[in-house]
Amino acid sequence: MRMLFFVCMMCLLAACSHDTKVPKGILPPERMGNILFAVTMAEEFVNGYVARDSSRNKEQELQKEYQKVFLVYEVSREDFEKSYAYYRSQPEIFKVLLDSLDARAQRRRMDLYRSPE
């Protein structure tokens, strides 16, 4: 637990130490992180459950799940793709974004495997 706290604090410090101002029209890092996490979860859902059903088209199902994420977060596919391209072109910011996603996934995994008290 201390290690997880340490990793989260390091990510937070790294995020604060860099200029994270993004251009107009680009989703802010925190919002982009939330959307990326939801997109990743949608991909895992399709790959883990929907793909097992041979009567369903995996790519179509994946596009449906993406649309659901975009509706929930009230963002267009174009805005998401534009922001994703921006963050990919900014390695320092993108690394912090991905590290925070990894930390979030680790916390969720720990919560799932934690024994009930």
C-alpha cells in the first residue's frame, strides 16, 4: 500500500513539475485521462466478452462501445482523436497520463482482490 501511495505521489509531483498547459481545443489532461481509462475498459470488455461470441462483429461492437464512452463524457470522436494525437506528440505529458492510468488500474485491481473484512 505504501508503494502504491509513493507511485501516486511521484506521478502527482511529475505532473506538477511540468508545464501542462494545453492548446485551445485540446482536452485537459485530467479529462483526457478519464476518457482514456473508459476507452481502455471498453476495449477490454469487447476483447474479453463480446469477441467470444462469433455471431457478433468485434469491430462494430468496439465502435458502439466507443460511442457510449463519448456520449457519457460529452466529447466528440474528433475532439478525442485530436487530443489523443496531441498527447502522443508530447512524450512528457503523455507518459504522466499513462502512468496515472496504470496507477488507477492497479488500484482497481487491488480493490477487486482485496478480501472482504
